Amino acid sequence: MLISTRLLKETIPFEYTSEELANELTLLGLEVEEVVKVKHDFENVVTARVENLEKIPQSKLFKLLADTGRKKLQVITAATNLHNGDVVPLALPNSKISGGRKIEARFFSKVNLRSYGMLCSYEELGLDKELLSNKEREGIFVFPEDTPVGDPVEDVLPIDDEFIDLSLLPDRADAFYLVGIARWIEILKAKKENRRADFSRFKIDTELELSGDTPLPLVVEAKELAPFYSGRLISGVKVKESLYELRKKLFMLRVRPINNVVDITNFVLKFYGQPLHAFDYDKIEEEVRVRLAKEGEKLKTLDGVERTLNKWNLVISDKYKPIALAGVMGGEETEVSEDTENVFLESAYFLPSCISRSARSLKLITDASILFEKGTDPLFPEKASLFASKLVIKEAGGTAAKSNVFDDVKPPTPVTVRIERINKILGRSVPKDEVKRCFDFEGFKYQDAGDSIKVYPPSFRRDINIEVDLIEEVLRMKGYNSFGEELLSGKLKSAVRTKEEEFLWKARETLSILGLTEAVTVSLINEDLVKKANIGAKDIAKVTNPFSKDFEVLRPSLFPVLMDIAELNNSRGVKSMAVFELGTVFHFSGKRYDEETALGILTYGDRVLLNPFKRSLPYDFYYLKGLLEQFFEKVGLNPQFEECKVAFLHPYQTAEIILNGKSVGFIGKVRDEVTKSFGIKKSVFYAEVSINRIMSESIPEKEYVPVSQFPPLKMDVAIVVDKSVPEYKVRKVIKDSAPAELKEVELFDIYTGEPLSENEKNLAYSLAFYSENRTMKREELESFIETLEKNVKLTLNGKLRKE
Amino acid sequence: MKDKISQLKEEFYEKVKGKTLSELKDLEKYFLGRKGKVAELFKEIKSIPKEQRKSFGEKINELKSLMESVLRESIKEQENIEREKKLLREKIDVTVPGLKLQQGGLHILTKTMLEVEKIFLSMGFDIMTGPEVENEYYNFEALNIPEFHPARDMQDTFYLLNEFLLRTQTSPIQVRTMEKYKPPIRIIAIGRCYRKDPPDAHHFPIFHQVEGLVVDKNVSFANLKGTLSEFTRRMFGESVKVRFNPSYFPFVEPGAETSINFGGWLEMGGSGMVHPNVLKNAGIDPEEYQGFAFGWGIERIAMVRHNIPDIRFFYRNDLRFLEQFK
């Protein structure tokens, strides 16, 4: 919302620069976005009167004399919208128009005449098209006839201005109209001068002679929703372009002129904060009724859209049909046009929640609905109606009748604030006199009630309803930064994280020590990405109102998002990547949404960075598996890995991660066709683990295990088995056959080929035996070798190869 | 015999000059070996008269130890020379870049969260969490934002089916905490939030917030300021200036916006005294208890702290960006 400081100064004088004002308003709690400065960019353009206008024969051009008061200059123009007596902007010889073009005296050879300057359109003055009426947009810009000639145009048009851009806060209508801001400047002045704020300068002129009644009967059905409604007939008006003074004000209020009647309603809204609506009186049939819409009723609003109404919509209707969406937008049928002779002027107070609902249910937010939903002044509509009627008569002629009024506005209730409560909430004692002074600055009426103060907030302050609201006002007036600070006190207990959070931090630390970089990716993704990643999940959760396809589905796995960043990094020349993410994944069961924390790990490329030493360590299945095993070891768990299938992983290079018989995740090589669809030519490996599932397993506290003080007894064994025998079974046989002193079983070779048969493989292990109380001797292992040989044969149908 | 000894001595000096290590080893054998020249001399002792044997024996022994010591010295010297040569052969170019492994590290957002947590843990705040999929009650109604309230515009919401939604703020955790625990309450919660903000340099539909809530009998606005100022100083340095100004959030009153200054005021986040309606909704008597709450953006904190110009960088996960903060 842009507030013109130029118009603000005309309303209440002040000394602040725009930046200072912006800062003061911020400290008062109005949210300032920025200060916007607008300055004219033409030079030496003055007002001039058109005289002796004549068409040049056999050409499309006109010749005229431009009277600047000092000189009369011959000017040639092609514009067709001029009349003798018009005051227009003249770019003198040796001038500059908007955009920087230089204007000199110019000879028109076709007509053999010289033009001493150029008449300007709005574009050549750099005016904002959106703020101009249709007429102002045509041809040469024309000033009112009584504009003095010879004046620089920048003095005549309110172009040079500085605007304060305010954000709209939900409870503050005052940031939305000029007087709302002007009142805060008065409060700033009152504070500075240590006096009560005096808002009388903003009083609206309501002196108007009324004649006769408004014949159309008024029926307010929705009494609770429309506590005040006033409808007035203004008859015999001439609808046309507004006078220049009003258009100038609208320009500063940044409203586009339409016609005088509509302009006046817009002016009152933007300047005084009271939305009004003008109907064509003669198009209303038999009565004016304020009621809730019937479900399915239709209304074509001013913007030309036919709308289907619902039970939340409050409407103004005549005997037969809705004619306006109350507090939001008028209907097209009863719109005021150039043909309108009689106007029905509505001025009302609607309940904020009612308008908020109505506007939001149709997704139609207008200046009027914004004001109404934030809360307008319930005691102001009749005054605004009289003021607006007076303006209409000035601009469009006619006479105003007495209004038909429905008035069920309850007198505003006072709010009491306890002095002791102020102290308790603020943590500082503010003496009663100072509290009263704060209320004086804001112009509140109040009564001293001993330990408390009873406050009657002004009717335009709709944000003060309960005690804490007044405490905020005390704070606002004292200044948020004038109060001291104090650290918390009280009984201290040790502060803790949740168990899950603690686990996640430990996991993050471990994974980064293991050489993985943490990624934080988006959790709302494009459904195409899920498909591209070949996830094949069916229970995907989707938002029902996305604004873009890119943020539409909740990720069912971390795989698509990690592939996405792999694609990005690969395309940008990053040769190797090893990342993890600990993030939420989502599933929808048809009724419920489940979210859980998952660990995703994705690698491509090489663990050792490119080097001249011919060393490399490409990420592969076993590297990733080893990493996962180390991770599990670190957190105190010991899962198993078994063959499994996952849609997007290599069918024979994928394992399920099993903890206490339950699946907690998977690991594998990403299928080449998936990798390729992300533009990656290297092999990609991926693992995903459900943190919730591993957290539900009890993780035992680590306990001391004695460390042997004697040297280990080491031996190697080689076992030949069928290729289909999984390694873990061989390892199990070794462990099961060994005495308790066997502490380390390390696989160091897998061999296939001669002299083994085609279906055989040889697994070689290095074993280490430790005893707590002695140096072990080789002979002690004889029985182990025997048992092992037997078991290998029996359980694995293999054979032990002796050293 | 005497001559033989001096001849041998001369021969020895002649031969030992300028010899390499292996030649010295050969000489050692030649002179001092079991069948070497000195051994030969000893054999010859038998052939001389008995009374001279002793003195010749001593002389040969003298020569032997002289040879031994000269050879030892020469060998040592030659060994040093050989070792030096070997080391020289092993010379490497120490300016060649070292062998590097892919290094791990945390994302700048989680690093920031960790730092925030540490500061609040040290001030006695527990860390809470809550779900990202919320319902209308916790995300809005319990926080004094009824349906159709204009405040909902400030938080354009992603909806799911069955009246579920993606939380637009971490404030629902306030409500959940107050329902579950009795005052005194002193918590923060860090989490992911969602709003329908199209991405640009300062907006992203996904972001993280740190939420704080303190409820006790005498928790005041001065405590709110004290806590947030302390946090700000520890996060951004002692010299940072902190400012509070009035603002509006439906679930607090009085409400405040906090800005910090490194040369211009930057808004950091909202806060305020917990609104009586919010306390009532959670079953806490606002006459007996009061409290403050705040909600700041993690991305915002990280952007200000590390001078990161665009919020989208966090979610792009370009390794060249991430590595700057590992």
C-alpha cells in the first residue's frame, strides 16, 4: 500500500523526511516495506493555452499559437483532441521530455512551417497510465481551463512524490487509508509536545441541505452482519469526468479516475477509510434488502465475472435478485454509468468476519473487503455518506435526500486495564500517571478507577478489545526499546533434546566423519521426478492446492531428490559425490498421512579425488555397504543384509537391511536406465534406512569387554564352496565351529577359476584368537580345524583347504 | 718378519684408499678374514723363535686392530655416503598436491540449527519436535486464527486431504507442548515449514523455523527481550545492535518484531507475549500464568550470518556451495 507523503503533508504538516517517517511508523508497529521516490524526468515543459487552432490544408497537421503568458509560440501538431482555450503541456525549444528525448524548434518541410516546441501526451510526461482516465490517455494531455499558463508542469501536476510502502497487517485497517496514517503522525506530534492527541483536524465536513426522503424501502435481514446501513438517493446528477482537483487527489492516492460519482466513493475509501458504493437508483427494483445469499444464486459483479454465490456471501438485493456483493464488490447491472441520473449511495458497517468469509469464499479480495475485514469505524458511515453526497453535488450537481438508515450499532464497550497487570506483563513498573499519559498521546478517553483505568478506545481503533491490547498500547507509546532487558530466572533443570533428535545429531556426525556430505533437499516435489526415479510408490501424498507442479507431491523417499541433486552436480562437472540426507518422507494411506524420518545415502564417482599417483577408490556396492556397517556399528546396531528387489535398483546387486528380523532399509546399485535418465554415465549407489524403524529397536548401552594382554594367535583358512553359497553362511560356520577365543574373522580373498571347477569359489579368511589369560598355542586349534572341516562339509557341502 | 708386517701395513694403506663400500667389505675379508693376510701372518709365528713370538704376536695384533678401526671408520663413512645417495634417489617433489579423500560435512542449515540449539540448551530450553503434516486446529485455530481470519493470508497454506495441511509455522508445537506439559515450560522447536510462496531470492515454499515458548508465573516482556537479545549476541556477535518494534501476530499480544543492525536494520522474526486465548485453548489459566513466544527463520539467520544472497542456494545442494561451509 503506497501512501503519498505529498498528500499526507497537505493533510497534516510534519517535518520528518520520508525515511525518518518510515522509521517512526515502524517503531509504532506499522510495517514499512520501503520508501519509493518518484521524480519527473522532463525539463523545461510549461503550461500553455491553445489559440488560433487551425487545420493546415492538404495535410493531417494542425497549426496553433501556444500562449505561455510571456510569448505566443507557433506550434505544429498532429493531435486531434485540442480546442482553442485548452491548457496543455508545451515542451519549449531546448527542452527534454520523459525518457530523455531533446526537443528543439523544428521545421516541418511538408507544410513549410516551423514549430517552436512540442505539445506533450501523458507518455511524454512520464505519467503512470494506470492512474489516468481514458480521456487523459488520449492525445495531448489537457489541464483544466483555469490552470495558469507559463508554469513548469512539475509544479502543476503532483508527479514528484515520495511514497511510504506499507504492508497490510491483518488487524490494522489504518495502514490502508491516508487519514489512518495521518492520525499516527498526530500521535507522534502529541508525544513530542507532551499533550493529548487532537484528531479534530481530520473531521469530515457533513453540512449538507437534504430535501425529501429516499423512497426505496430498506430491509435489513442480516441484522448481526450489517449493524449499520445507510442508503441515500441523490437525484439529478450528471455523470462525467471528475474535476481536476479531485483527479489530482486520486493521482496521489494512486486510484484511476472513472467518473465523478465512482471517483468520490473511491476517494472516501482511500482517504477516510470508509468503503461506499454507488448504485444506479433507477435500476433497483422496488426495495433494497441486506441478506445472506442463497446457495447457488448468481451475480455478475463489476469486473464482468458471473459469480455463483454461497451461504457465506452477504448481498444487497432488490425485490428480485442480488445487486451487489455487500462489502466486496457491486453488481454490473446497477453500475453507475454516464446515463445514470439518480444515484443510490450506500454507506455501511459490516461485520469484519462476515466480509472476510464472503470475500475469501469467492477468492475475491477488493479494497473494500480488505478494509471491512480489518474493521472499519461503525460510527462513521452516516458522516461519510453526507460528506460524499456533498462532493457528488459539487461535482455532478443534483440534490441529496434523507437517507434510509438501519442502525443497530452497540455503543463501544470500555476496556479496563489493571496497573499491576501492566507491570506483570511488561516486567517493569509503569506508574499510573505514565499509563494515563500514554492514553493521552493516543487520544483515548478514559476514567481513573483506582487500581485500574477504564478506557474508551476511539471507534476507529478496532484492534483494542481486551486488557493486553491496552498493555500493548502502553508499550507502543513508551517505546519497545525504552524498556530494559532481563534474562530468565527461576528453578533450573537440565535441558534436553528428545531421544530422536539426539540420535539424529549423532547420526549426522557419524555420517560426515565417514566422508559423506549432508544434503538438505526439498520435501515437496514434482510428480514427474518420482516417475523419473522409477519409485513405483502408490501411496503418494499430494497437496490439493499446489501453485506449481514443482511443489506438488510429498516425497515418498529420499531417492528422487538425491538423484535430482546428483543430476545437477554431475551436469555442473562435479566428478564425484557422496551425500546423505536425514529427512522426512511421507505416505498417504487413504485416510491418514504418515511421516517418518529416513536416511538416504547416494554416491557416484570416486572416493579418492583425481590424482597423479594412479590411486583410486571408486564408490561401489561394497564401499557403501561397509560405510553403512560402520554407521550401524557406531550407533550400536548389527543388522543383516539379504538379497532383495527394489524397483529402481539392480536386481542382483541389492540387499535388504534386516534388524532383529525386521526390514529397516535397502542398499544397491541404481539401475543404469534410471541413472541415464538423470544424465549420469557413472554408476550410482543408493541406500535408504528408516530411522523410525531402527529407533524402535532397543539400542543396547555399550558395555566394557576385556582387552587381551597376550599376543593373538593368527591363522588363515581357505574354504571352497559352491558359488551360490552366500558368504555370511561360511562366516557363520567358522564362528560356530570356533572356541570362544576367536575374536576376528576377516575375509581377505575371494577366488574363482583354475584349479577350481566352474561352480566353485574359494573364500580365504584371516582368523585371530585372543585369550585373556595366556598366550595361545597352535596345538590348541587342532580340534577347531577338525570341527570346521566337518561342518564345512556337512553344512555347506564344501571343503576346507589346509595350509 | 718385521718387514712382512710393515709391508702388509703399507699394502693395507695403499689398498684402503678411495674404496667403495663393497670393495671395503672385500678388503676386510682379504686382510682380516679367516684366511686373510693377518691370519697368514699369525700362522707364520710358529716359524720364528719362541722368544720373539710374543713381541711379533703383539705387533700383529696391533696391526689387526689398526686395520679393524680404519676399516670400520671407512665403512661407516662409505655407508653414510651410500645412504645419502639412496635418499637422494628417493627425492620427491613436495610441491605436488597431496592425495585427497572425499570429505564429509554438515549442511549449512543444520549447522545453523545446531548452533541455535546449543545456545538455547545452555539457557535451559528443552528441544521439542512436532509433525510436518498438521491439522487446522493446531496450525490455526488453537493459535487464535479462526477460519477466514485475514491472518491466514500471511501464511498461504498447502492443504492435503481430510482437512490436513502442511504446517505453515512451528507454532503448533507450542500448543502441543502446552497440552502435554504443565508450566513451567521453556522449550524451543526447530522444524520444516511450508507456505505457498513462489521461489525467489527471499522466498521459498519450504523453510525452517525456530520456535520458542516460555510459560511461567512471572515471565515478562523484559524476559522476552533479554532472551532474544542474548541469543542474537551469541549468534551474531557482541557488537550487533538489537531493536524491537510493535508487530501483529494473532497468537501474541503485545507482539514484537526483532531487527538487528550491521549497518542497516534487518528484520529477523516475530515474537510476543502469548495471547490469553492461546493459553486458554491449551487449558492454562492466563491470570495465573503468562509467557512469551517467538518464531525466527533458520534460513534468514544463516543468510545474514554468512552473507548468502539467495534462499534457493540452500536447497539446490550444489556441492561447490555446500563445501564452503563444511
